[in-house]
Amino acid sequence: MTKMSAIEWPEGYVPGFTENFCSNEVIVAGLTTDKVWPLLSVATAWPSYYANSANIRFYDGKGPELENGRRFYFETFGFPVEAQVVEYVAPVQGKPGRIAWHGWAGEGDTRLDVHHAWLVEDLDGGRVRILTQETQKGKPAEELAKAKPNPMINGHQDWLDGLVAAARKA
């Protein structure tokens, strides 16, 4: 029996209790966390394989690697996103890597708050699992949840597909 890890949700961002939730996952053979992690944990690498990310910058002269508490900015889905890493655990033998950030944009009725989490783990048989999930709160999240096709599901799938392709080339 194979057991897979799960995202750890902070209070207020548990799926089913927010305006929007999306989940995307890939499991691929021939890759390991060692190939995937550097492309995900170094935010300035994102635009090289994910066209929906741009203008990444860090505060206080920090970066480009993410770490707990690190503040950064990026643009995605037409939103200028301020973000702070709330979970960062690099993968080690037998334990998954975890990255999560709280992101926010707008004010008042245009305010969007998100918890975007990633889990990267090695599986038996030379496979790697990459899971990304996001919960969103606010009026923009309500609109995103109604959109067909769902831009969050499609955008995050593009991110996963680009990440896998970039890891295979590395």
C-alpha cells in the first residue's frame, strides 16, 4: 500500500469553507524531487516555464529562493499579488517538500486572499508527485469559482506541466 501526503491547511483557508478551491496534481515517472524542487523553490525561475507568472521581486534584499517568512511580489491571472511564505520545508529522504504562501491583492470588494500550497514527494518506482492546491477568499474568488472553463484549474495545470517539462530538461 502506498500512502501519499496531504496539504496542511491553516485556519480560515480550509477547502469547502472558502469562496474558491482548486486542486491540480501530476504523478510522473523518471523524475525526482531533486529535479523539481529547485525550479519551484526559486521563484524567479517560474516565468521560464510558467507564462502566467511575471515581475517577481523580493523585499528586504532577499530572494530568489523562498523560505519561511519571506515576502515577495508577483503577477498572475491579471492580479498583482503580494505574498508571504508561511510554510517551507525542503524535501528529504522519505519526507515531502512543502511550500505555501499567503497571497493578497486589492482592497474592499476587490480584495482577494489566497493560501497557495505545493507538495512535492518522491514515490516508489522512480516517480514524483507534485500537488498544488489553492483556497481563495473574497468577491474576486466568487467570480473565479463560477468561471467556465475554470481559469485557476487550467492555469495551475499549465504551471504543473511547465514545471515537469523544465525538470525533464534540467
